[in-house]
Amino acid sequence: MDMTPALYGRQWAENPLREILAGMVGTFALIPEVIAFSYIAGVSPAVSLFASFVISVSIAIFGGRPGMISGAAGSVALVAAPLVHAHGVQAMLLATLIAGALQVLFGILRLQAVMRFVPAEVRTGFVNALAILIFSAQVPQMLGVTWHTYALIALGLIIIYLLPRLSDAIPSPLICIVLLTGITMISPMPVHTVADLGELPTGLPHLTIPHLPLNWATFSVVLPYAVAMAAVGLLESLMTASVVDDATDTHGDQQMECTGLGISNILVGAFGGIAGCGMIGQTVGNLRYGGRGRLSTFTAGAFLLFLMVLLHPWAARVPMAALVAIMIMVSASTFSWNSLRELNRHPRLSSLTMIITVAVVVVTHDLAAGVAAGVLLSGVFFAWRAARLITVTSSRAGETETYTVTGQVFFASADSLSDAIDYHTSATTVRLDLTNARFWDITSVQVLEKIIGRLQARDYNVTVIGLQSGRHDIINTQSDNDLLKI
């Protein structure tokens, strides 16, 4: 859609109090996942937390999908991890800068259009797999702990789910955090806190540049990772944006989201952070509590910095049980429960594609791999279904045998056309009527030429009718061997 100044202004101004409170919920949902992925990527928590601040604030300004929260986590961290472990943080910073520049280029070239090739069952599988990963990430926090942790988690879930029935003036996850933190401060108990996750930042981020020689040897190492980070980040962000579109019945600007993410990652690299992308779990939490505009996204980043720098001692004392309760709620809200009820009602191949997408993501922890597998399977299943739509009927009039071909002829259906031809007919003339058929690729053309060649080798007179350049422009009707006669 076109982003007019009036529309852009409304996306900042609507319902500011609700937007700010929803963004604060997004902040607390960010913290545990961002820190967890910082260890996966091999960087300090401070690097990922500062990066999430920069991305959220920047994407709120430059992004094209209001209400969506982005941060330094997800599949991008998985892609960056081998680079960090092999070549260090400085190589990761350069890769982040290049990835951001590539994402801006992708947006300018409108490559976001590839999202049209991601079918609904793959998007559903993506959402369900991420919900499972969000929940599984909470399991370590519930192992090897005392009963106090379980009691706090249970109390947190009660607050989160029951309090809105009394009042929704303040998002219940914020009340959950305040109450559970107060309980553990008044009555100390053996539970993990945010401080146990790792070192939290205490200062402000500052501009930095990668301390690497900018030569071909460096770029040959960094560039493949940068391309992968750019592609995976865009894929995850656009998939998250499509979820927001569906949930809010609105349409974001995907091209603006591509360029906005690129600008954000360039700024992240300039401030010494790791590249990020859209985070569907945190976004779902933001939407659940009323975040629809740019202010909620901005608040998620700004409040993160406020917590880490000005309220550092208090943020460090938040019990992990409160964050686990929030993430369990986010997981349950993210999962598409309707997809389970519709498994038997949807076409089996579509349901299988969704299940395989979930399985690949859960096994590999790579959202991009799951989406790629789902899209590939959808293509294969579509080709298989389309191949069955071709029909070939024959009729005899005197010494002429006519084969009427109807449907799409391509690599998967071309053999069906060949199998339908009787190469030992008693007729003297064989006519191929292609008026209601369309040839799509080289394979189909080659099969047609082989059919004509085999018939002519047996001394049949072959006539092809119905070839129209507008429908069969892949076929050269003036070929040297003159096999195809109109």
C-alpha cells in the first residue's frame, strides 16, 4: 500500500496509552529470547540487547508493518553463529552492515514479491513451529528448580489469564511481573532471576566500526554469511508481517518493511550489534494487548534500554518465573489451534505440507529451512495435482485418427500425453489437436517432437492444429525439421 504522511501520522498517534503498555509487554517478552539467542550466536547478552533496542526504535520509524516487534534473535542468530565462532565478533559486525545494505537493495528491487509463493499451509506451519520453539525454550527454566518456581509460574498464568476478566486497563503481563517481583523481594526464595541469564548492559550503546582489513580475503569470508543473514532475516520478517496482516485485517507495506529492516540492521552494525528480524512471538503478545501502531514497537525498544540502563538493579531482580509465564502465554497465543481441528477437513497434501514444515523447523531450529521445505513440497504437490488435469481423447473419422489434448502440458504431465498415443493405429493420418492445451516448458516441447518423430518414422501423416503463438510461444513453429505444422 502507499504510505501517505497522514496515514504514517495516524500510525503513531492512535491510542497512545494502550500502545505504550502493549510495547512494555513486548519488552519483557524480548528479554529472555534475545539473551538466549545471544549465547547461540556467541555474543554477549549486552550486544543482543542493545541491538534489539536499535532495531525496535529504527523499525518503528522506517518499517512498513506497524505493530510488529523486531529484535536480535531468531534464525539470523543461527546463521551468524558459525561466523562468530570461526572469525570473531568483528566479522559479525561487518556481515551485519552488509546484510542491512543487501536488504535495502532487496526492497528497492521489490524482491518481497517472492512471499506470494509461500502458501497458507506453510505460513501456518511456520507459526505453529515457532510456538513450539517458544515453549521449548522455557523448559530449561523449569528443570532442576524448586517448587517455588512452579508456584510462581502457576500464579503468573493465573494473573495473566484471569485478571483481564476483571479489568484490562493495564496489560496483565505487566501486573504479573510487578507482583511476582514484589513477592520474591518481600519473601526471598530460591528462584532464578534475570540477572542469572548473563551480564546485562549498564551503559549506552556507542558508534563503532569493524576492526578488520577491508580486502577481498575478508569479504570472501563474510559475504556468504551476510547474504544468508539478509535473506533469512527478510523471510522471517515478511512471514511475521503476514501474520500481523491476518490478525489485524490490515495490509502493511512489504517493500517499506524490507528497506526499513535493512536501514535498521545498518544502524545495528554501526552500534556494534548483531543483525535482527521480526519476532513473531513478541509481536503476537503485542497484538494481544492492543499494540497496533508504531508507538508500541518504539516503546518495546525504548523501554528495553530504559530497563537495562536506568532500572538495571530492578530489572535484574525480576524472577524468571514471571517471564516464563509470559512466554507460555505467548506460545499458546501464537499456535494456530484451528489448524489441528482442520487437519481432516483440509486437503491431505496441504495438511502434510503444514506438518512437515513444523517438523523441519522443530528439528533444525531453523525457520528458513522449514519454510523452504514447505514451499518445495507445495510446489511438488501442485505439480503432481496439475499433472493429473490433462486429458487426451481420441476419435476416428475414416483414415484420420484425431487426438484432442486439453489441459496444461509440462514436465510432470508430458508423459501422460505420450502414453495416450497409439503408435500402431490402422489409420494413415494422425492429427494432434492442441487448441485447448498449453505447453509450458522445454520438456513438454521435446515430448511433442518425439511423438511426431515416432509417428512419422512409422510412415503416418502427422498434422498438428491449434498452435497459437500467444498460447504456445515456447514452441518454434518454424523449426528446421518442420515437425510442427499448423
